[in-house]
Amino acid sequence: MQKLCIRIFYKLGTRLYKILLLLALLIALGFVFLYSSTWSHKIWDNDPDRGAATVTNDLFGDHFDKVVYLNQGWDNKDSLWFYSTTQGSDLIPYDFFIALEQADQSEAFSSTENMNRYRYLPQKPTSSNPDGLPVGLVADIYQGKKYMGFTCAACHTSQINYNGTGIRIDGNQAAADMDSFMKDLESSLKATLNEIAEKDQSGKWKKRNPIGERGKRFIAAVLDRGDYDNEEEILEDLRKFSLRIGTYNFINRSPVKYGYGRLDAFGRIFNRVLQHVVTADEMRALLRNTLTEEELNTVLPGFEKVLNDQNREHIIEHLVELLTVKQQLALKDKLFNKPTAPVSYPFLWDTPQHDYLQWNGIAANSGEGPIGRNTGEVIGVFGTLDWSEKPGWTISSVIGGQGFGDSHISFKSSVDSHNLRLLESQLAHLQSPSWNDATEKGGLPELDEKRVIRGEPLFDEYCASCHQNIVRDDPDRHVIANFTKLDAVGTDKTMALNAGGAGYAGILTNQYVDMGVGSLYLKDRTYVAALLTKADLNVVATPDPDKWFFQRWADWAHDLFVAYKENTVKTSLKMGDYDASTTAAPLAQLMAYKGRSLNGIWATAPYLHNGSVPTLYDLLLPAKKEAGDKPETEYRPAKFITGSREFDDKKVGFKSAGYEGFVFDTGVTNNSNSGHEYGTRKMTPEERLDLLEYLKSL
């Protein structure tokens, strides 16, 4: 008996030893993956020019023979990693983007000249960017397919041209015209599709015979890259993405033209959430409330077939094919919000050190905040959202607050939370650009130190109460935003007001979301901001589906732990003059705009949150004439031109006249240049120049 017990315990001990050994091996492998994925970018692309290409023939007359970088705390590897690291954006199959021609000519859509037309910064091929795509346009692999999408750098990298030198500024607001880019991309896709296929009498696409020359070139180029096996696969994806991008443009059509350097990012993020949470039952109800009985009888059978044949997350796209333009417009107005509040892309230095982010402070930066808000950004820039209802519950659904019910919503997506965490960590080392550094490396005029000294007390008098003065390279700096009510600051209200937009709760119905003043029960039509918050939480709670099981969960746990550990920002009250949120008005505190630190402000034209003032000098002028103004009083320009990167060192901004760029008309609704006139009528012309010189020194 004793020997038998010894043998049993020996066998159990041996098995336990093997199990523990296997677990130790798995843990070790997990740490190897974590370490390699966390630090591999540190030894990646080290091109001495950071990949920057020059442009000699610019559509607006700009020119630069060389590109220089300022000392912002990043080296070559850091910049190139920022430019080329995916965050999970899947706009279009990668090979399609490389092979696609422009709609009205045979030149490649991705050519340097065409990308520069949209003001995406040109790059030459390097090891991390072998096809020489512009800054921030990158490859992403999701579920075995390769896509081209956007990363942070596309909207947050800029260039200032001065006397033939291009001064690249990492983390700065871009001059990109994404709206025109998307519309032209749709046109190019449709022009190509129409040469390859046509609709038959039943409305189905079939291959043309013969295929047009453009179509032949496209198919040959895509097949040559090796990711597609035959023409049928190409045709199917070409049809799908042509429809997808066309639907996106249709949903987000705005009566306000954006132009260069502006986008209603939140309006478009809101609409992508609404598009992917809507349920079939909600769509049936909307159709019944929108269409006549005759129209309904025509549309509903096709709609039901879409539900049976297609993934539900794309029902809006497939429904568009069944409706007339008039019907589409009526449905769009009931389902989506109009993105009518284009704003400048925010600059990113000091972002990890901020307490609240975005122009109206909609994003808190404490806790897991950075991963959550960046997840929302990827949702807006074409992350693949494979959201669907599944039986039972999962660890992710419980963490996402869905409970232990009989079913849950899977928030599987292409959003790369791991890279989002790494990108945020790298931003912690980014510093604002220095005018003195730009003088040394880019040839800008030296500061007038006497004016700088005279300007400092003017800054203290008119600016310091809202704009905290910080040391740009202080590793322990904290940026505390100061908020001002909409009526008090006087600038265009649309961005803040649109934050209160509403939409159908859809698959999020019957769930709760913390609004800071209590939990909101999601039902029927509710705040889209609340739906986005809930969606962000669940996406973050869902590990990366492209990784094998152990690495998937190890990365997920590690990223959340490090995000909390690295984030020095704690939950805090907002500072300033604003209306606090209440249970009756949970979004009240968003009806205000923030004043942030102005270090590097000289490089961030145009000014005000909606980009309605071309230069820093113009910002120090009153917006319009008032009683009592002297006859010689200057005012902010009512119209100006955007698009040029040529720097005006006198007024501190970009060239705003004398070329055929985008005409910014401040008389257009939501383009107002009013407000923020603190001291503008009190200062003498000399004092204004003194304050301008001090602002350049920050």
C-alpha cells in the first residue's frame, strides 16, 4: 500500500512538474513576444533623412530643396517608426492603392505629385516604407489580408517651407485635405470598376467583355503583387470597397467645405459608430417610417436577402444599393449626424501630459484614457469593425460591462491596441518645436530679444490666465487645460454643440455607460458620445484576433498594465469657467473650449479651433469693427487662402494670398473667426508686435 501511494504521488508529481514546466515555457515565450513587439521599433528604420522627399514642382508654387528636422526629443528611428506603424486602419486593400490610377488620367493615384496635392507629406522608399507612401499612410494586416490605412502621423505631422528649406515638425497639425482625398479615391475606384464590370438587368455585377484598358492595367498590377489569385477576387473586392468608400462619403457629406488642414473628426467617428451599431429591427422601423408602402414592398425583400447573405455589420452599405438617391437622403438624415464642424488637427506634443484632450475636453486622459480615446480615433479612420451578436458571455464582454447574459456583442476589430499604447508612450518623449532651433537649422530670422522681454508682461496680462506657461522639455511637466464657456470665449460653437448629437443605441441597447455624474441607460435614441464611450471600452477589452491565443491575452494584459503604470495623469476636476455636468445635463461640461499651453504655437497656423485665422499676428487683431474703434484699426481677414506651406515669418503663419488654393470664407456658417479677442482693442501696434515676438519664443 505504501509503495502504491508512493508510485501514485510520483506519477502525479511528474505530471505536475511537466505541467509547471510547460506553463513556465509558455510564460517565457510570452515575455519574449512582449519584449520583441515592444522594443523592435527601437532598432528599425534609421534612414538619415527620415525618408523625407523634396518637391520642386508644387501646385501652389511651394518649393523646398532640402528637409531639416528640429530637436523635438526624437531621433531618426523614432520619427520613422511613428510614420510607418499601423494602428489598425483598413481603408482599402494595399495592392489596390498601389495599382489604382487617378480617375481622369493614367498617373498612379498614390504618386508623390498627387499625394502632395492633398498635402500628405512626400516620402522616398525606405526599409519601413518600401513603396514610398507619404507620411502616415501605412500597411496593416488583418485576418490575413493586407490593407492601406492611416496612422497618427498622417494628421499630425507638418512642414514649414522657408527660403527653399522644408522644416518637418513631428506631432504638428497636418495641412492634409482628407475630404478631397476620400472623394477622389471614390472616383478612381468607380472609374476602374466601370471598366472591369457592369450591372446586369437584375442589378448584379458581371465582368465586362472586353475589359477596358484602365481595368486591364489595374488587374495586371494587382495580380503581379501576388496577394490576389484571380480576376474574380479582384472584382469582388473592387466592388465592395468602391461601395464602402462611396457610402462613407455619402454619409459624411457636409454643407461646410473643409479645405486644407481641417476635418470634422468627431462627427465622422460618431457616424461610423452609428453605422455599425444599428440593428436590423431598427433599420426595418426606419424604412417603414421613411418609405411609402409601395417603396417598402420593393426594398424590404432585398433588405431581408442582405441580412441572410451578408455580414450584418455592413448592412448600411448593402442597403444603399437598394435605395434611390432621394430615399438614401431621407434615411441618412434620420440615422446619422451631419459632420458640420471641421476643426484643425490638434498638435500632439504634451498630449500624454494633458489632463483633458480635444478642443472641448471631451476626452479625459487619466487611467486607461489614452488607449480608449485612440481607439475611437481608429474607429473613425477605417478600423475594420466586425461587431456581431454571439451566444453566451466572454471575459471581454464581462470586462466591457455587458454582464453574464445568454448573449453578448463581440467587438472583434482590427484596432491595434498594442501599437496604440506604444505610440502614446513615444509621444511622451515628444517636445514642441523651438523657434531658435528653426533659426539655426531652417534659416528663420533670429528673435528680437528686446521685443521678447517687452512682450512677456503682455502675455501675463492677456494670456496667462487661460494658457499655462510650461517648460517644453521638463520631464515632469503637467498640462492643466483651462476651460471657458462658449458665450464667454465667443468663438464658433458648432464643434462643442455637435458633441451632444444623438443616435440609435442599436446593439448597445439595455447597457449602461458611466457619464461621470452617473450611469446612463442606453435605449432608443441617446447621446452618440455615450455610444462611442461604450464601444471604445469593449474594443479595448477585446484582445487582438490576429495573434495566437497566449500572446493575444499576454499582450492585452501587459498593455493595460503598462498604460496605467506609465500614465501619470490622475482623474481631476476641470479648471476654468464652465457649466458642470449634472444628471439632467450629462454633457454640459463639453459646452466650453479649452486653453492649452502655447509652447510651439508659432508653428501651428492657422489659428482658433476651426482654423479661421491665418496667422498669429491676425489672431491679435479684433474680428470685426465695433463702435469706438479708431479709423486705422486692423481686423482679422474675412477671407484668405489655405494650402501653401510657405512660411510668413513676419505675421507667423502660412502664405494666405496670391495663389489658387482653398478660399476660406469666415462668413460661411461654422467658419466664424469671432471671439478670443482678449486685449486686441487695448494693445497698441507696437505692443502687438512685442507680444507676437514673445509668443514666438515659447
